[in-house]
Amino acid sequence: MQLVNSGLATTSDGHVDYTGDEPAISMSMRAPAIGDQAIETRLLDATMYLAFPSRKGTSSTWYKVDLDDPDNPPADILGGWRHSTHARRSSPSARP
């Protein structure tokens, strides 16, 4: 997928696996603001993993967000996304 805004292109690509009890997602995004590196996202077993590029060009650090943890502020924001993704799984039109 590509989004162009003010002449700058942000691209993303990924895969969704609907064969398990919950969707598993692997996605990467590249934008001019982050150079030639990518932001990586994984969703597996109600846990989201995010890796942001390092400014120094070293390997990315992965952050873990438990989407079922009510005491985790990012989980509150991203958890709603997880549940809407899970709901779409049950829709035949949403299947690949």
C-alpha cells in the first residue's frame, strides 16, 4: 500500500494469517521521515510487538504491548484495534 501526502510517499506491506484462533499480523512501514529503515509490527497471541528504527543505524529495539493488560495505556488504545480485527475475522468478506 502507498500513501502520498505533499509529494512524500509512505509505503507499507504485510501479511495477515487467519488460520489460528486470533489473527496473526506482520507489517512493515517506510516513510521519508524515518529514512531507509522500516517500522516493524507483529501481532501474535494478543501481544503486539513494535520495532522502531534507530537513528544511529543500529538494530531496532522491539517493544512488547500486551493488548489484554488493562493497566497498560498503549494496550487501551491498541486493544480496541485488536478486538475490531478479531471481529472482522468472523466476517466471510474479510477473509483473504
